[in-house]
Amino acid sequence: MLKKSTVLVLSVFAAIWIACGGGEVEKGKTEGWVGFNEGMELAAKSGKPVIIDFYTSWCKWCKVMDKETFSNAEVKGILEKEFITIRIDAEDKTDKLEYIGNVYTPAQLTKHFAVRGFPSLAYLESNGKKIMVIPGFKRPKEFLMTLSYISEGCYKKNVTLDSYLQKGGNCN
């Protein structure tokens, strides 16, 4: 009887762990993503816009976005060519990140960007000026449209992302 209850408890625990995403998004393990300070230096030198992926180790949708969106060949190609990609563990309270004359921990920077859910992506100009923060999982097609919106500079023309999407990817 004790063995059956132990197996049942372990099975339930395993099912919950898998349902919640299991494991962690591994810091620095995703090809092409860099740390914050390094990424901001690269952006300043290259003039490329920045994408910050705010994630947590327990976030199921962060893992799904890694697997389905960031691993998509077209997405990877555009990110490598046109953006500086930064990944931040939103719960880290030890690292020191320099942003526009201030020093933050990743957890503090997450609050500074008003991130309230995960995953969340912040889009910045190469000088660090915030363009926008978008919460939630994005499929490759939707994410590619957002990347086009940023790389085409539509936000500089006072075109909202919603308007851009409604016009089928047109800034005019």
C-alpha cells in the first residue's frame, strides 16, 4: 500500500512539473542571445535596435516561445541580422545592469520596464530609448510582423503596432 501511494504522489508531482513547463530556461544557452551590459554596448556600436526577453525559470510560455518562435529559421535569421538580442532572468537579484546612467538588478530592471507577465519583450532603440514592451507568447508569424514594424521604423512615424498590423504590415 505504501508503495502505491508513493508512486501515485510521484506521478502527480511529475505531471504537475511537466504541465508547468518543467526545467528552466537556461541562462545564456540560447544561441544568439547576450547579457544586458554586453548587448547594450553592441547596440550602441552597431546602431541596431534591441530586443530584451524578460523570462523566468518557471514560465511555461517562455519555454514554448524559445522552442517555437525563437528557434524558427526565419525569425533567427532576422534577429541575427537586424537586432541585438538580450535575455534577462526577471527574478535575478544579484547581477548588476547599467541602463541610462543607473544600475539595476535584473529584477529591478524588470520593474522599471513595468513587466507584469512572462514572457515579455522590450524593444529599444540602439541608444537604449524604450520603444515598447509587449507581454505574452507570440507565434513566429506575429513576431515577424513586430520585428518588421521595429526595423522599418514605423514607430518613428507615429504608426501604432495595431494600425501597422491592420494595414497588413504597412507604415503609410
